[in-house]
Amino acid sequence: MSRVVGHDDLLLVTLDTLRFDVAAELAEAGRLPNLARHLPGGRWEERHAPGSFTYASHQAMFAGFLPTPAAPGPHPRLFAARFEGSESTADRTFVFDTPDLVSGLADAGYRTVCIGGVGFFNKRGALGSVLPGMFQESHWAPEFGVASPTSFESQVARAEEVVADLPAARRLFLFVNVPSLHQPNWFHLPGATRTAGDSRETHAAALEYVDRHIGRLFAAASSRRRCFTIVCSDHGTAYGDDGWSGHRLGHESVWTVPYAHFFLEPGAP
């Protein structure tokens, strides 16, 4: 990353609330053609989330603590604040001297842009303004939110506008928080009802919906130059697993998340 930063554009996509097991099953079954073509080996990497809900996890990720590989470490990080005694900072790590990665990339000459999704990015109050406030430019609208059945399509359209408006010479760090997997997601599965509510099956249908449109986001992000891309979940969620439901709790379904990083070459589908 010490060589990537300053040379390539950067894209970070958090598939908010996506469970690892659902993501892995769909990739293996061939139900994520647009994502799977970019996943190393066509498979998600199993990792542990840095937090059990959106706010905590994103605060950690924006400090350089991406989801950790689900195997004994140490695991060198891609990004890290300069911190004496850090055991996860390596020669290839991009080290920044600001309080967070977003401002560190801004100091490195990047235009930092947030396209929010869930409520912690809606800028409707003090709490919902903290995370988007880290960026030089941030976007949120009701059509990007969790209640919109077309949220991701709307976010992608905004991302295309952002990229088109940016001077060609300016490097871009684009962050997109995708709300489609978060509850409510029942409307992504044909035949599902509000009364029946969300389930593992509607969660899977929401991921298929994201896959149908993510190619446009990848195309926009790589339209100017090579783009280093991270796609991951910030945390999972429980659907009655061992009696647990939801997240902000310590169940494996919450802490185990899918992760991938890869380069998008210019003109990538």
C-alpha cells in the first residue's frame, strides 16, 4: 500500500451487515457473478469484524483497522496511523500521521468522498454526521437509505456523477456504505412480505440485488486509472442463530465477515 497510495485511485465498499456464511454460499453457488469474478480465487476471505455494529466498526476501519484474517497472526495491515510499538505495521503498510485514514489520504492528495447508506451516515443529526464528517465531500439522501428497495442503484448513480465531475489528475478515495443487506431487506425477495419480515433468505436476495448493480460501481471507479478496491462487511447479523437476533452482540454470525481486496484495471466490467 505504501506504493499504491499516490498512484492508484482507492475504493472501499462496506456491505453493511453482510454475514460471511451467506456471502460464501452465494459465491460458491454461482449466484454472485459480478462480485465473484473479482474475488481472489472466486471466494471470499473469512475475517473477524473490528466491531459488532456499524458505528464502532467504521470508526475502527477509518483508523486503519480493517477486518482481521480469521487465523492466528500477526497480520500486517494495509493502512496504519504512526503509532509507537505497533506490531501490525509493516514495510508495505501506508502509514499516516493524521488521526484517521480519511484525512491521511486527503493529506496525500486524494479527494475523499463518502456515499452513505445506513443511519450513521444520514447527516440528520450530530451522531449521523460524525462518520461522513471525516470526508471532504459526503452524500446521503432518503433514496440511499435502508428503507429504499433501490438504495444501491441510487448510490451507484451518485458515484458515477462524483467520478465524472472530478478532474482527471486528482486521485480519488471513494467510500460507499451499502445498506441493502441491513434490515429491512424482505422486499428484495419476490413473494416475501413485510409481515413475515427479514430472514437469511431475504438477506441473500439483497446480496444478489447488490451484485446485479456493482459492476457499474466498479466501472466508474476504474474509469480514470487503476483502482485498488476493498469490499467487505463491517459486521454480520443473527437471524435466530442459537436464539440470537440482530447485531451489536457477540455471536459468531455477527463477528465473522467476508472480505476481499483486488485491483480494478481501467475499463474493468
